[in-house]
Amino acid sequence: MALDTLIVFGASYDNEDDAVADYDAVKALYKDADLLDTYDAAVISKHEDGKVKIVKKHEQPTRHGAWGGLGIGLVGGALVALFPAITIGGALIVGGVGGGALGALAGHVTRGMSRHDLKELGELLDDGQSGLVVVAATDMASRVEGTLRRAAKVTKKELRADEKALEAEIDEASKS
């Protein structure tokens, strides 16, 4: 089993504007390095209806091409694992074939991180009004961490991902 080691960053913010600004800074970092297809990121915010919503996202279109129809990659799996009723663009992102595939992503994330790390990440994101989650390759971790300047709190956790196994799980879920 070929595992990739990735780093999941969670950052909590007092307001959505700061989360979006750090999201944009991470995106600029990857654009300047010409690596736009090698990270996932999402800004989440708590809204007045009590739901956590994804307000901005970037997926890994090349590396996770098999999951492109989901519109979200490993960061989506982390968010679904942490917030099962998360919404994107006003619609629940779980349900139907996409729900099965997102369930596979969430399951893969939960198997690739310790329960303690997932709990700590979820609690950190619960602390603020908004949050930013970035899944980055280990060789970019220090550079990503350096861009998260507006966050009230930041944590980073290791995620072990088996790309081939995940692709097989998503393909199987899509057939159901």
C-alpha cells in the first residue's frame, strides 16, 4: 500500500474575511510555485441558521481527477467527517452518488488520522466564526503555515492517504 503523507491545517478565525484572506494567500503561494493541482483548501463559516457552510474551496483537479465530479477532494472528506451536515452553495453536499463518494472520502480521512487529531481539529474549527482547512504535501507544510497570518489559532495534523485505495472506494460507491 503506497501511502502519501499529507498535512491537514485547521485555522480558526473571528470573521470570514480573515479566513478568505488566508485562503487567498495559500492559493497565491501555490500559484507562485506553479503547484495549483497539489492542494485542497476550503473556507467554512457558521451561519445564522446554525449550519456550517463551505464558502470557498479549491480541490486537487489533477491528482484527484477521478473525484473531479464531486467538486471537492480530501478537504471535503475532512469536513464531512467533522461536520456531517455541511453545506456548499446552500445545498447539502451529502446525498445520492456524491454522498457515497463523499462518505468514502470521509472514511478515508478518518482512517488516515487519529481520533484525537480529528477531535482536536473539529474543536479548533468550532472555536471561531469561520475556519480554513488546507490539505498540503509535507514539503509545502512550513510555507503554508507561514501564510496563515490572520488566524486566531492554527493546528496541523498528519494525514496518511492511500490514493489507489481511495479511488477504488469512490468507484465502488459510485456504482451503488
